[in-house]
Amino acid sequence: MLKLKKISILLLLISFSFSAASSSPREHIKENILAADSLPYVLAKNHADLIESRLRAQAVLLFPTHQLPDNQQEWNAYRTDLKNTIIQKTGLIVNHDLPLNIRETGSVQMKGYNIKNIAFQTRPGVYATANLYVPEGKGPFPAVIIMHGHWPGGRLYESFQAIGQTLALNGYVALNIDAWGAGERTATHGKDEYHGANLGASLLNIGESLNGVQISDNIRGVDLLSSLPYVDAKNIGATGASGGGNQTMWLSAIDERVKASLPVVSVGTFESCVMRSNCICELLTDGLTFTEQAGVLALIAPRAIKMSNIIVDNPTFLSTEMFRSFNNAQPVFNMLGVENNISKLVLDKTHGYWPENREVMLGWLDLHLKGIGTGAPKKEIPFETLPNQQLLVYPTIGKRDPGVQTTAEYSVRRGNELRASYLGLRSFDAAVKQKELRNILRINDRSSLLNVHQFSALDGWERMALETSDNKLIPVLLFPPANPALGYMIISNPAGKKTISMDLIDDLKKKGQGIVIADLSGTGEASSSKENKGNKSMVLHTQSRAELWLGKTILGEWVKELNVVSDFLKSKYRAQKVSIDGSKEAGLAALFLAATGGNADEIILRDAPLSYLFDKNGSVDYFSMGIHLPGFLNWGDVSLAAALSGKNIRIINPVTMSGVKVSGDSLKEYQREFAKLRSLTGQKGETIFN
């Protein structure tokens, strides 16, 4: 893996004003009371977006650290290292020897070319749906793989049909492939769905990624084109728009058989991906810790790439961002003597793949795949797109081949394989597994407390914001214990403190136990305005991707924050005991804190999963995107984390990853699993299920 010296992130301190000249103290106190649950606010209202400002600042500071070598010897070593790191981080699996098993289910004869409706094997037992456009004549013809973006119908969307047709009319074989989880590869045959968000992010838990499985599919698409007797395998191109343009870049960078490419409305910077609108399919896990987008573009050299963006677009893909990556990649092309093999274009259009883009594509590919023309745009031959029904591989709803596996089916299959391997082990080195878990959570650097911002008490609650060494403010409410021997209970809920049960708080007060309520980053008062709170599939969608770009995870950040709060209680308040009561993902963070040696004496998890195994029986959006951990099931499972904690763990209302309650025989099986792991690791404590 590429190594980069860590840089300290210097952020502007945001000062908060907790009073207003126009308000009396009494009015100010009223403003800081949450009428819904009587718990007071901690932070001043109308403050800046703390999450966005912090994460954006980190991305901005990382961009200038990623410089590309200026001599060929260093570049060759850098190039090899970068390519291998991308393969590792995406979980990319490639098997060129796997039989393609091309299955043709129908065809449409057009004037001058034929369209074949096909499925082919991309990994063992997994098939992709596609259309193959074949010109009339003997060939061999140059060939192009087409990758669609996030449009309805996947490959059948009119813009991508049009690319296949215009290529065939101009003497190219074209493979128009459905992206993983899109088109005819959705969970419900015949019904469009978004392949990203929690669904696509679930692949991270099995050590893969939506980006990686798509690259793998597209490499197999190049395998297919190269296998055809009427294709000139030395002249293969790639193109796509938006998410498909992104895949065009990744495919071209990894697969050197792609000689020329044209990504449309997709190139920006990795910096511009952070806290901006984009898909998990475009994520490179830990990407900004070792490279920028210019590095990926430079991997394509000495082969040819032309980027086409528009004037006004999603901030991730702004033309100005594309220029930054272009300008930083261009010197590598110059160094290799192919300065004309990298080009850019900006059109005054909207987000899409337009006729103007197709004409640019034809000219660019003619120059680099046919060796004709100057690369200038080429006028299209007129054509009309077809009704989707004619191009379906499986036109009868419900009659799709089971080999067209969905994300859910694949995740269940692979997850079960990983769990079978994990549960078959007879011993574990606790120290090694703890270290591995810290790496998965990305918490090798602990946070420390820098400052405590103390505010006036309200209704018996002490109000404070804990400022940390990694530039966070943790809003905290504290109710002191009547019986110091009982210590403190830290309570956290991903939906914020307004959702915490007042019955729970009242019970703790009656017992005399101290109470601390913390809004972890991205929750409650510490949430970001960039999140779409009205869409269940988008909870922590923006922040979770941003953290992963920056080499972090939301759960890992919560582990560090809980540890800061716990350390604070033991140092300032001399807490004799610190317990944590966490709901859903916050409960997992508490468990992982204990499992990695953090400062927690007892853990309660509410509505938390007993396993990271994908479950199709409930809602894929029961948990937020913050729950996902790259490679977690490759490491072990929740039962191993509980065992490593060496603490007493109580799990109230245990559920699956889709929120289905675990009970009966299934619960008994998990109880045996958790007990077995305690025994194998030789750790103290027990796990109790309620």
C-alpha cells in the first residue's frame, strides 16, 4: 500500500454565541428546551455545519499532498503500487479463466447491424445482462464497452441504447452492460431500484464494494469482447456517463486492454466527493489517504482518455474540478511522450450523454481505435432507438435466470461462506483480533480531550461540549449520580437525544445512577445539514461516504468519541463505573469500544444486530449507512467483538441486519455462538439476551 506521512489537520475554530442581545436570559433558557422530551439543547442554535466544515477541510488539506512522480523510474513504481492498492481497497475480484457461458435469448435485426440480448458469467454463478451490437461484415471490428449511469432502465435508457446503435452504424462492436444491481439485475425483476445507499454499501461488510463488483463485471465485459472472433482485441474502447463515466475511468485505469476511453459528466476530484452528492458505487475506500483522482487518470497513460463535462453540474463533477484533475494528470502523459492522449471538453448541456457527446466519442475513437481522422467530432448516421421490451434478456417478468444474482442474494451467499469459515475456527489470538478490529474501524489514532466548554445548567442537567484533538465538539448532558458507587450511564441514540426514552432516564434517576447523554457525530445536535433526513435510505449517506474517503468509519469515530466521554467521566468526575447504553449503531460502537480495550465497564445494546450477515426478510434501511464496516465479516462477527470485550454485555431486543427480531431457535443458536466465542478467546464476562 502506498504510504503517506500523516499530516495534522488544522481547522479554523468555530466560536459559538449562546446569547442574543434581543433576548432576555429567561427567553434564552426557553429556547434551549426541547419541548418534545424536556431535554435541553447544548449547542447554540444557527451554528455552522460542524460535520461538513471539518470533513471538507480535511479533504482540502489532503489534495495538495498527492503529487505524481516527475520521472519515469519513480512513476513506474508508483503506478504499480497505486494499481495494487486500488485493487485491494475495492475488493476487486478478477478471473479471466472463468468460462463466459454466453447465453443469447433473442436478437433484433437492424439495418446494417444486429442486436443480441445476452447474459454472461462475470464471477462463479453470477451473470450480467447486456446487449451486444454487431455490425454487418466480416470484421474484425474495434469494440467498445458502454456503461450506463443512474438512469431508469439501466442499459436500456434511451441515451445508452443510442450509443450502441451509433457505434454499430460506424463499424464498432458494442457491449451495453447492466451495472450490478441495475437494469435487469435489480432485486425485483422488472422494477427499477437504486443500487447504492445501504443496499450497495452492504457489499463492504463482505470485503467487497459496489465499485469493485462493477469494475469486475466490466473487466469480464472486455473478456467477452476479446473472445469474439469478429472483434479486434487490440482496439477496445470504453465510454459511459455519470456513474457509468466513473466506471469508464476505473476500468480504463485497471484494464490495460482498454486503448481509448471517453468518460462523460463524471470526472472531478476525490476532494469534491467529500460531503457532496454521489453514489457508494463511486467510492474508493480510504481513497484520499493515498491518492487523488489525477493519479487514477494518470494510470491510463500512455493510452488515450478524453473527459467531457458540462458547465453547471453536481458539485462533485463540476468542470472546474475536472480541470484540476486533468492538469495534475497531464504531466504524466507529457513525460511519456503522449501529450495528445489526454483531452478535455466542456459542453453547455445538462447532466447526460447527448448527441454532441456521441459525435465527440466517434471522432475520438476513430482516431485511437481505427487510426483515422483527426479526433474531431464526427457526424452521426440517423437512427431510432427501440422499445425496451425488444432488448430485454428476460422479457417475461418473474422468469429471470437465477444466475442473475441480486446484491442481496450475493451478500447472503458470500456472508454465509465467511461465517462458516469463521465459526469453524477452533482458536483465536485475542490480541491479534483486537488489532485487526481497530484496523477495520480505522481507530489506530485515539481522540483526546482538548477543552470542555461548560454552559449554564438547565433543569438539573449540566450542559457542556467536549472539544477533541480531532476537531470535534461532542454535545453532552450530565445528570450527577445520587449514589456515586453506581457510576454513570452514557446513553446515545443515532436518532439524537430527542428519541431517548424518558422512562429510561427516570428509571436511572430513581436508582441514583449518573446519566450522560451524548450526541455522537452525525446525530442529534451534531448532525449535518447535508443529510437527507426525510429519506430512510439516505440516513448518514453523505457522512458515511465522506468518512470512508478520508480513511475513517462512522462507527470508528463513534468509538473514539465514546472513549473521550468515558475518560472525561473517570478523570474529572472520578466515576467509579462507566456503563454505556447504545441504541442500534450506537450500541455497536459501545461494544467495539469495549472490544478494542476502551474505557467501558458494562455495555447495553438495544435493537442491535447479532450478526452482520445480510438479511432479506426486513428493511435494508433499518440501520443507517453508518453501520457498514469494510471487511467486517472477513474478520469475524458481532459475537467475536462481544467475546473480545471481556465485559458483561446485555443485548435488548436483538435483531438482524434488516431489523427482524431474533427469537426462538434462532436466538438460541446465537446464544450458543456467543458463548462459544467467549470460551475460544478465553475472555471474562458474559452476554445476556433480553
